Amino acid sequence: MRPTIYSAVFLSLLGGCATGPTHDSRLANTITATNQGDITAAIDQLQHHTSGALSSDLLLNLEKGETLRIGSRYKESLSAFEIADRKVSQWEATAKSNPAQLMGHVGAIFAGDSSREYEGQDYEKVMLTTRMAMDRVSLGDLDTARVDIKRTHEREAVIAQFRARETAAAEQEARDKGVRPGAKELNGYPVETLNDPEVLKLKNGFQNALSHYLSGFVYEALNEPGLAAPGYRKAIELRPDLPVLEEGLRGLDSRTGFSRRKGATDVLFIIESGNAPARRSQKVSFPVPTNKGLITVSLAFPVIFPDREALSINQLNLGSMTVPTALVTDFNVMARKALKDELPGMQLRSAARAVGKGLLQDQANKQLGAFGGLIGNMVATATEPEADDRLWRALPGRVFIARAFVPPGEYDMRIPGQPDAGKKLAVSGRYMVVPVRMLRNKTYFGESVQFGEAGAVASAGDATKDLSATAAASSPLRKVALQPGAASPGQK
């Protein structure tokens, strides 16, 4: 008997030591190159990662699509996103037709969550179609962006329904196995990262205000105010008490009616900063009951720490104008909310794995004595996989928006406090979208796009008056600072 057990222990130990590169380690050089301004090198690395067998990998194509978007290569970005979207669409179809198939976690019980095929975090699924819509907007294709926005809303509904079913199924499975549902104590786990006020304020872990505000803006630009209003309303619900979001809904009628400000462009600035957070693996102690009492097994769980160095952007400058900004989406907080919602299921799967490890250790104690118990404990530790670290890292950490009516012309655009965050901005059209991505050592200005004609204005004074009124409505604290009697750069 003893040689058999020793062989099993030895093979298990060898199997537990065989680990591959994590997603975060695979992506480290790409993130570094992007942050240092070498976007070409970052794209080349992702092209290499998505070659051959990984050409249709969901997560790598999300990373590739986002990195191409940062480099303003919108058509190529769409191509990568479309590959990823086919994977998520398959998940949606299964979630609707056979949800039980997605709820099976047998492989994860024995090999850990990282052994499962990556299906994407729910907020990533929503941001995928949102990003596709934003790429289309940058390419001037509002009609197809409208289709992606509709698909975003449908995807949110599928996610909400599936997660409700999954929760009910997990609770029933736990009851069937005699396990009481609910969070178990994880000694050494930093629960404060999941229970801080910003996380607890979120309604769920997949809907975000950016997606819904963009929905309102696109429908408005397509002259569909009846569809724009729900988008603005949902954005306010997700991020209440932000004047810029409230003005999106409150000013909709005046912006789309005959009284719309003439001779000014309705400019939407989308300013994104940093990167989405990383998941780190952390070992925690997990108690397992055996015939001789409780033993402790070490298990790995993912942790996401708050970003204490996240940029805070309060305003941007256009020439002598000051336009207030608002933080509408924080993906560090969303990722922690998603992890908080996911943790009970992880604990159930880990509990089953811990029981198996506990039995191995208990049997080793019985048959091999103290030395065998030591070997069993080594095996239990060595065969515990690292926690699943897969997340869409190229997404921004935070998203800010600003919006104002601006007289057509050329302006010096700057973001205060950021040394390289400046460019010449030519304002024109009826509507305009200006994308900006700020990283620690580099600011990327995307291609601005305009739609329609601004129309005639009675006088420059009227345009200035309209601009001041818009900024005042957007922020009770800050007004547009046009020097009295001074013309904008475009009016000289």
C-alpha cells in the first residue's frame, strides 16, 4: 500500500509544480510599452500573442482591440473586437438556451478557476459592445454604432437574468450537499478591499454610466430624443448627483428642438486614464473537517487592491475656457464589485477542493505516520493552483466626461497638471466627440470626429453667451472663463 501512496503523492507534487505564465505576466511588456509611448511595440507584441492557436482567444483579442484603439487604428481595433464578440455571443446564446451548461464547475473544483475557459467578466462583456460602438463613432458610422448600443442593452438583460439563475442554482447545490450558503471566514483575505463604500454603492458589477451616456449621445446625434432620454436617465441612476449627467437629460429638449444654440458645436470629451486593475493571488487558510477534527488547508483566492494613485481630472481647458469634467466610471471599483459577487461561488468550489486535500492529508497521517502527514501537507500546498488573474487590463482605470457648446474654431486644448496633455483642437460640426487616453508617462489623443453642421449664429456674443450658459448648467461651481471682449482663436 505504501509504495502506491508514495507514488500518488510524488505524481501529485510534480503536477502541482507545473504552472504556466499568468495573463498579467504575459501582458506586462505590452502595458509597459503603451505607458512609455511605444504603442507600435505594444501592438506588435499583441499581434504575436494572437497568432496561431491563440488567434481567437477572447481575452487576448480584447487586449489587442483596446491597444489598437489607443493607437487610433479603429478599423483594426474593430476586427479584434469582432473576434472577441463572437465568443461572447456564444456565451449569450448558451446563457439563454442552456444556462446549466455554464454553471458546471467540475474542472474548476479540481484544478482551480484558471482551468476554466475564460468567458469574460460581465462588465467586460458590456464594455466590448460599448467599445465597438465607440470605434464606429470614431469612424463616423453612427448608424452601426446604434446597432452596437442596442446589443449592449440586450447583453445587459441576458447577464442579469443568467446571474439570477446562477445564484439560485448555487444556493440549491449548496443545500443539497449540506453546505450552508454564505461567505465563510477566509483567514488572511483583505475583505476591506471588497467592502469599501465605493464598491458597496454600485448597483451591480456590469452596468456603467459611460455606456448609457454614450447611448444617449448617439441617439441624440441621430435625432432620436425619445431613445436618448432613457440612456441619459440610466447613466444618472448608475452615477447620481453628477451635474454633467443630469444636464444630459435636462437639456435634451432644448438641444434637439428649434431653440437649439446656433453657431456652436456640442462637444463631448471622453477622457480615460490609467489601466484596469490586476488580480493578484493570495493564499488564505481554510478549515477542513476530518475524522480527527479540523485541519487547515492553504487555498489561493484573487485579490484586487484599490488604486491609490489613480488620476483625478477635474477640468480641461480650451484656450481661455474652462470646462468641468466628471468621473462617470471607475473600473477598479467595478472589478472589485464583480469579484465580491463572484467570491461566494469561488468559496464553494474551493471548499470542495479543500475537502479533497484534507482527505489526502488525513489518509497520509493514518497510513504513513508523521512523515506521511508532512508529505501530504506538502502535496496539498503544492497542488493548489494560483488564483485566476485573468482580467481585461488594457481597459482604462477611470473614465471622465465633459460636454460643452463651443464656437467653431481652433483651440489649445490642455488638461491641467499633465505636462504632455495638450494639442490643437479644431472644433466644427453640430456634434463632436474628442477621445483622450492618459497614462502615467504618455497621453494619447484619439481622432476627433464631427457630425452635421453647427448652423448660423446671430453674433459672436450670442455664441459666447450660449457657451457660458452650458458650462454653468454642467457645474454649479465652475463657469466657462471667456475673457470679456476676447475672441476665441477660431474667431480671429
